[in-house]
Amino acid sequence: MDARFTAEQEEIRRTVRELLLKRCGPQDVRAAVRTGEGYDRALWTALAEQLGLPGLALPERYGGVGCSVAELALAVEELGRALAPSPLLSTAVLVAPLIVALGTERQRAALLPRLASGRLTAALAVPGPALTTALALTGDNRGGWAGGGRAGGVQARRDGDGPGWRLYGEVGQVLDGHSAGMLVVAAHTGGFARSRTLLFLVHAGASAGLVRVRQTSIDETRAVARVELRDVEGELLGRDDGAEVSSALAAVGDGAAAVLAAEAVGAADRALERTVAYVRQREQFGRPIGSFQAVKHRLAEVYVGVRAARSAAYYAAWAATAGGERIGGLALAQALEASRLAAGEGIQLHGGIGFTWEHEAQLYFKRAAGDESLFGPVHRLRGRAADLVGVFGVDVQEQEQEQEQEQEQEQEQEQEVRG
């Protein structure tokens, strides 16, 4: 394995960084989060049309660039450094891979080119306490997180005898849910007899019963929304047996975790850079505070944490590309921890100015806190990773394979009875 980046990969990093340095400074970020969409449309157009980031990891036959998760992680790391608000995560990291994995050929041909060009943005709406539950990052995603046949979550039923479906329910903390042109909604159907979770496409402009409200969040640069579905028409994504939904979500979750880890590393690295620059300038007792050994020790600890997290994120992105072990959650845990440490030490070492609303240090701290709230907590990410490799004597992967086999047998028996 050659761990060095190719010239193409380095070029992706360089071009993204140069664009963000010109068009996504701290004041630009503050202005963007106060818009109705929560991001700068002009910057999103540049990222999509000039750099092709939404389609970076999509196949060329669908209008994408044909790169992998590794290249996408490098680009998103630069977005993390600038705290650039954009719908890239929800559109290209969460929704597009699901359509590739589960969509029919007609759905792929109709949607993926629009997603790759940036003309269509999308969001993944999954009920439950955390997105990581559905993505199998903090536990098994074969439970009743989408409603489980009971009140709550999102329920789906067929619209008469036709192929259409109607959706009912509410989802909170949907990334970019208030501005996305299309939603992919996870809903429960079948009651107790044929209980299963399916994914549905909901087009925002054509749904009268769809209510979307932007929510207040810790991190303003990461816009989230509450989505209410009141007898909303939905188009089934893929097949209606639900057999592949949980495995597809888990696969997408592993790649998404690797990309999120790279983004968190970018934010942590930039917070560290700003802190190092500040302690070299700020003087106390006639000398820069960066010359004090206690300050050096604290920054050295942050540096080691950021470097280790970067290595873990890169390896996780490579593993997701190669289809190897599922370590995205573990890399994400390490990156979230490094981001929290770098942002916290940055505020402390900036002294009184670090606590002010006007300084950028608080933006990185909020990003670290918000990410752990949305994608953590760290101990659950690590616990899931330990379970997957059988650290405590239980091989979760074997158990999941047995559960899949049992579900397939039940479905075959049900089809035989119906036939």
C-alpha cells in the first residue's frame, strides 16, 4: 500500500483551498449562515460548477467525476478548515450514495446527474434520536428507529392500489432539510406483520403537506431543520421488501464517517494553526506566551491528537474505497475528540478574547460541540467499533449476517405462502 497522495489528489486539495481562501473567510461564513438557506449560493455554485465537488465520488456515466471516497474526504477536509457552510455533506456524502446503492436505473439516471451538477440538493431525513443510529455507527440499525409500527417516527402506507405511497410523521435535526430540493425519508411500513423500513423520495416543490422549519443549533455553520410530513406523496427508492436498506445505510454510514472525520480534522488543524500564531504574538512578562513550556506542552498534545486523527481519517477513507473493514466510526471518534481538544485549548490560550462572540475561536468550538451532538457521542462510536471486531467476545458482523439470512428465509416463506 502506497500511502502517498497522487498528483491529482494533491491538486484537488490545492484548488479547493485556494477557492475557499478567496471566498470563504470568517466574515463570509458569518454572512452565509444568516441567509435563508444557511449557505452562500454563489460559493456553492463555484464548488459545483468549477470544481465538481458534488459529483466527485459519483460514476462518470451519471455525470460524476469518477473519483472515490478518498478524494471526497480530501476536499471536505478543506471545507472543514474554513467551516464553509454548504449542502455538500447532505447531498454528496449521505444521499447520492444511497441512490447509487438502492435506486432503480430510472431513478439513478434522473437524479444523479442533477445531484452531481449541484443543481439539485438533497437531505436525508431519518427519525430517531440520532442520525448515527440509522447509519449503524453507534449500534445496530435493524431495530425500530424508523417507527417500529408504533406511534412516532415516520409511517408509510400505499396510496390505494397504485405504486404511490403516502408518508406521515415528523423528523428533527435534518441536515439542510429546510433548503434541500429533495428529501430521502426513512419510513416504517407493514405494521407488525411485515415490519420493515423503506426509503422514499420526496420532492420539496411538489408536496403540499411538507412543512420544513429551520431549527436553532449549536453550530450555525451546520444548518438543521424539522421536517413534518402530512399526507405527503413519496416515491419508493428501490424495492419494497426493505431487504437492502439497512446494509446500504451501514455502507453509506461508514464512508460518511470517514468523510466527516476528515472534515473534523480540517477544523482541528485550522484551530491549532490559529492558536500557534496567536501565542507567538501575545506577550506576557516581556516574552511571547508560546515560549513558556506549559503552553508548549499543551499545544504539543493537540498537535499529536490532530496528526493521529488525520492518519485515522485517511485510512478510513481508503478502507471505505477499497471495501475493506468498517472503521469509519472509529476514525470519526478520534477526529471528534481531536477537534474538541484543539478548539477548547484554542479558546483557553487566546485568553479573554477567545470567549468573545466576535472572535473566530468560538466558531470552531461550536463546530466541535455540534458535531459530537449530531454524530457522536465518542464513547458510543468506539463501543460500536469494538463490537464489530469482537473485542468483548461477540462478533457483531457474524450476528448481522445470521440476522440477514433469517430475514431472507422469512421473506421466501412469506412469498411461498402468498404464491
